[in-house]
Amino acid sequence: MNEIMEHGTTPLLESHSQSKRASKLQTLGNIIVSVVGTGILGLPFAFKIAGWVAGSLGVAIVGIATFYCMLLLVRCREKLASEEPLVESRTYGDLGYKCFGNTGRYLTELLISIALCGGSVAYLVFIGQNLDSVFKHHGLTLTSYIFMLVPVEIGLSWIGSLSALAPFSIFADVCNVLAMGIVVKEDIGQALGSGFSFEERTKITSNIGGLPFAAGMAVFCFEGIGMTLALENSMQDRAKFPRLLAQTFGGITFVYILFGFCGYMAFGEETRDIVTLNLPRNWSSIAVQLGLCLGLVFTFPVMIHPINEIVEGKLKIVAKDNNESTGPGKISIYISRTIVVVVLAILASFVPEFGVFASFVGSTICAVISFVLPATFHLKLFGSSIGIWQKALDYIVLLCGLFFAIYGTCNTVGSV
């Protein structure tokens, strides 16, 4: 989950917004960086829970629905731009304000903040589980590895510039690609070496009840909708954005399904919640695991940057109420950022598994942000001007998003 939503800007987008607009190729890269993250390494586990049929179906449905809702946000932004042409860019929170006033803005920003916290906690759990796998003979617990990261993350969170961390964010994405390549290689080797029967896999994949779990994991993997407006606004030729987005999402969805399918077919019921934990203990797999951990250590402060901005914004309001014209001092900022890291680490220490937690986050907050809010905003802003079929589709997305959030949450909690 490498995207930075709403209050922050991804490092790759930052340079384009300040100097020049992004080309088609650059926008393609930004979409991939904003959407694809470590969640993909949990897809084989989701396929284990749901089966390859339900798993593939869940990923495909989520990919299509997310793409549709991203287009709804773009349409909403265009409508606001036509009504107020002097305002060049709009945020997710602005749409919430336009639809429901300050309540809409606060609710939207709160949900996005919670989603960011969930993603940050997932990062810590992912790092902790991989370090525990690599150094499992050293007698330390998962919680110990998580809290060993706290001093490092506190120091990195004190860095004010996102651009200073941009190379590490790109490094994490390179590690993701390498990890996927090595996992697929091991998948093929495992499948050919074990001589498994495809029928054995199909016999244990008729679990359509696991579809919500797989869909929840897919929502977590696709959760880049908060960056939609920034991505579209950064593109040089905005008219080509929907087509480019469709092509990119089609490719990402295909890769997600293929990766989940291959991982599950290779390891079957032995598939771990992070598929890299299934890899043999050789230098290549250990290097990939450590590389992923190192990359996420440096991208964690990028993930929590918007959270810090919200907290510091509240501190400025308090300082203003106390007639402190200079705002919160550096000490106050350092303390608030320290508290954020410590609280997230404490939450991560209570998470049982990366896969279960990622599906839970995807099934709840991410589902609301990705489906319920875009459909609601579109219905509110366009009203009777949209056709009956468009309105019906919006209501289907909205109601299915709510149902999925409720049912998916119960399903995920029940699987713990």
C-alpha cells in the first residue's frame, strides 16, 4: 500500500506538480507506484482462503469497481472545476465539503486518516513477520522486531521533506518487483518439482464463502483511490487519463490474478499470509525479504506524513486559540510525531497476521473510501442530470460497498 492519500503527495508526483505536468509514460509510472504495494504478496493466501475461482473473481470485480469509482471522482472534480474555474485542483476532502459541508470534509479526511493508519500498521506487521522469518533462531518475538523499528522510524519521521525519502520509496517498489519475480520462479519450480495434481487444488477451491476475504485483500491491494485526483491533475493531457487508467488497471488486475493463482498452486494449503515466508531459506529469498523490509522502513514515514500533517494542523489551531502566533514549536512537532509512531507500533503488536489484517482493512475503511464515498458524491453532485442506468449503477456500487464492508468484516473476524 504505497500510496499517499489526500493530505500528502507522492514523491513522484511532487516534482510534476511543482514544475511541469507528467507525460503519459510518467503518469503510467505514478499510477503503478500509487496502486501496487506489498499487499500483492498476500494474494496467494487470499486464494488459499477463497480458492482460485472465487479469488480470481474477487480480484477482477474489485479491479473493475475501483476503476469505475476512480472515474466517478474525476467526473466530480470536473463538475466542480466548471462551477469554480479559478480553483485548479480539488482534493477528496473538497468533494466531501461540496456535498455535505464541513461534516463531509471531516468524515472523508477521518476515514482516509484511519486507512493510512491501517496501511502503516500493516507495514510494521509485514516487516516484523519477515524479520522474524529471517532471524527466527535468535529467540525474539514478532513484537520485539516491531518495537526495534520504533527508534529508527521516529528519527525518519522527523525529516520534513518527502522528496528526501523518494529514492527509498522507489527502492521499495524495485524490491516488490524482484520479490514477485523470485516468488513466481519458486512457484514454477515448486509446482514442477512436487508433481501436484491440479484436481487436488480444485477440490479445495469451491469455497465461495471465502470471496469476501479475497475481495478484502484485493481492495487493500488496489487502494490508491485517494490519489486519483492528484494523478489526473498531474497529467499533461487529462483527456487521455481515463483510457490510460483503464489500460493500467487491466494490466495490474491480470498480474494480481496471475500472481495469486501461481502462488496458491505452488504451495496449496501450506501458503503463508505473506508468500515470501514460503520461500526456501537461500540467499536470494533472504535478500528479497531484507530488501523489502529495508524499503518499507524508509517508506513508512512517507505513509504517515499525512497523519502528521493532520495532527500538526490541529496543534496550530490550539496554538492560535491560545494566542500563540508562531504556532507549535519544533519540540511539540517532534513529540507529536514520536507519539504517532509509538501508537502505531503498539497497534501493530496486537495484529495476529498480515493477511487477516490487510483483508480487514480492505473490507472496512478501504471499501468505504473506494466505493461508498465516490458513488455517494457522484449521486449528490449530479443528481437528476444523470441517466437512470447510471444512477442505478451508482446505487448498486454504493449498496454493494456497504454490504461488503459489513459482511467482509464479519467474515474476516470469523477467520481469525
